[in-house]
Amino acid sequence: MHDFSTVGKVWSKIVEFLDRGFNKIKFFFMIKENSEMLDKNPVIQQMEKMEHEQVVFCHDKETGLKAIIAVHDTTLGPALGGTRMWSYASEMEAITDVLRLSRGMTFKAAISGLELGGGKAVIIGDAKVHKTDALMQKFGEFVDRLAGSYITAEDVGMTTHDMEMVRLKTEHVTGIPQSMGGSGDPSPVTAYGVYMGMKAAAMFKWGSDDLKGKKVAVQGIGHVGENLVKHLTEEGAIVFINDIFMDRMEEVAAKYGATIVEGDEIYSIDMDIYAPCALGATVNDDTLSKLKCAVIAGAANNQLADEEIHGEMVKEMGIVYAPDFLINAGGLINVYSEVKGWSSEKVFEKTREIYNTTLDIFKKAELEDITTHVAAREVALERVAAAKKK
């Protein structure tokens, strides 16, 4: 007779062996599937395409912090770039924004002759609703963990007070109040640089940099936009303003005698110069079919929705485009002064150089029959490449 207990034990071992084998096969395919998913990860793909060194995702449940820090290139020095707080439609939109912004900072530092790399940070949320001192301090802790490879500063949705909060947790922050030994609000210097770039564009287009009587549409009248409006109205330009906040437009219009234009109508008005000073990508298929301007020169980052396509379209339309990362570098120069110990006079002297650099870029683009964006990018990348060879 058969010993069924023995048979049962043998069968149990067989089942255990087969089960173990199936689990190994299952585990193998899980690893393979995850590996393929990683290869197709859009963040890693974009990092590789845009040549980023590091991207850090930050989260804190207690304060509600959701932030992304992107370090693009540190060849020329530590990556310095502001922190932006914005209500992004999706986390992927925030990632795309921080990757483009941080790369732009590399170009900006390089073309300005600064010993800095490019970095940027974004905090996901409404600055008017979600921002607290505790959230900014927690963000400062994350910045500090990068040990100086990234230095933060003020950007959209931020104030010098916010930088004070960050400073409580890390020394790797610029744009802090002058009372704390910092350079203060960088907005006036940013606006001055844009103003210099705009005058250079006018010189190239019309043979004179006199803006008196020129019709200028300033889209976005935050700290930088308002300072730009001030320069323009003082010179006698006819200024139109556009913003998402009506109370803000009414305030600036009353202060400087500017004309309010609501919504997307700003793209269709008769103008000589379009100055985007809010968020990027406002130069696109739709707006280029409406814009009636001879010059585009503003403070916003990444103004071209597609650098190649819309850069070429602008060129073909005969519009002189002043590359954003070149003419809005004044703010970076200002916070860089904290690192170098420059005086205010030295900061404005350095920012005035944007005028001649912008003219040089226009001439290079014309001579080589390339877009002004490509011309500026080439100059920036050449400096980075030369530094890597040393």
C-alpha cells in the first residue's frame, strides 16, 4: 500500500518548487517591465535631452510643500536661479517649466560673463493662498541639503520676506533684504536690463534707440513690469498694460498714465514693441498670427513656445526678437553681486553692458542668417564648452 502522507509531502515540495520558479519568472518580468518604464520616463528623457545634472523633488506633508529643484549645469560655478511659486495645471507642467527655466539660467549666466551655473526651483501652489513662513523655511531646508550646488533667489510669487524665511534655514540664498546684508529686491535691476535690451533692439530696427512716441505693450505688471513701465513713460513712450489682476492694472495705469488692455486683446493692438513680462510661451502660433509689432523685448523667461519653430517664424516675419535670457539678466547680475561683494554702481554698470551685448547678438544673427535666439544660445554654450576644456 502507498504511504499517502509521504506522497503528500513529495507533492507539496513539487508545488513549492514550481511556485518558487513561477515567482522568479514573475519577478524577472516585473524588473524588465519597470526597467522599460524607467527608460521611457519623461523626466529622465527631458533631463537627457536638455543635459541637466540633477533634479530634486521635495515634499513635506506638514507644511504642504511640493517643490522641484533643477540643476542644469555647474561648469562655470554654482547653479543660481530663483524660486517660482505657481498654480500649475499639472505636475508635469511644473517639471517642464523648471527644466526650461534652469537651462535658461545657464545661458543667462554664461552670456553675461558671470561665474555661475544654471538652476531654478518651482513650488506648486497659489502664492496668495498656500504660501506660509513655515513652508518657505521647509523649502530652505531642502535647498540646504544641496550643499551650495544650488543657490536660490526671488522669482514669480516670491518676495524678499520669503527669502528671509529661506535664509533662516540655509546660507545658499540671495536677494535677501539689504538690512540683512543682501542686495534687496532684484526687480529694478531686471527691468533696467530689459530696458537696455529694448533700446538696443530699437537701435537695430530703426537706427535710433529713442523710444519717445513708440507704442509699447507691457504684458504682466508685477515688480519688474511696473519698473519697466516707469522707464518707458519717463522716456515718453506710449504704454499699454495688460495683467490678470484688474486692481493692479488700475493702480499702475493711474500712476504712470498707461492704457489698460484686457485679456488676449493685447496681442491684436497696434504696437511697435511687445514686452512680455509675465509667464513664458506667449510667442506662439496663435499670438504670432495676431501680433502687429516690429520688436519683441520683455522680461519673461522662455517667451518662445518652441525655440526653433517660433524663433524662425519671428525671423521670417521681420520682427527683431531680443533673446529673453540675455536682456532679463539684470536680476541675476544683482543677486550675483551678493556673492562677489559688488556695489550698486557696479551692478548697474554691468547691467548696462546688456545693450552692447544685445547689439552684438543681432549682428551675429544677421551675418550668419540664424535666429537671434540661436545666436545668443551659441555664444552662451561656447563659453560653457571653453570652461569644460580647462
